[in-house]
Amino acid sequence: MSKHTAPPESESSLAALRGDCARMAPHWRAPVKSAPVPVKPSLISGVSVPPSSARLIDAMSEYGD
């Protein structure tokens, strides 16, 4: 293990880093998000819900009414 520590960051190096990021931002492209494709209920299997959880959800008006 090294006994050396990194020097503390200075405000000028933070400003330089911010400037570098601002210059690079136009080069970064976020991938286009596509809408998820609904899954047919017949393809869903192996899901079990405990009776206590089913009762809790059934009692919540925004889910069942």
C-alpha cells in the first residue's frame, strides 16, 4: 500500500474539468429510448402472489376501483 496521497483539488482544476466537460458534451449522444413492447398475458408464467399481498392491493382504491 502506498504512503502517498493525492494533492487536494484546487478550484482552478475543478474549473478546468468543468470546461473540459462542457466542450465534450456536444459529442456525447444519449441512445434513443424506445417504448417497451407489451407482453401477452399468456407468456407470463411462474408468478405467484401471496394472498396477503393480493388482499392489500385489492383494498387499494387506485388499483381496483
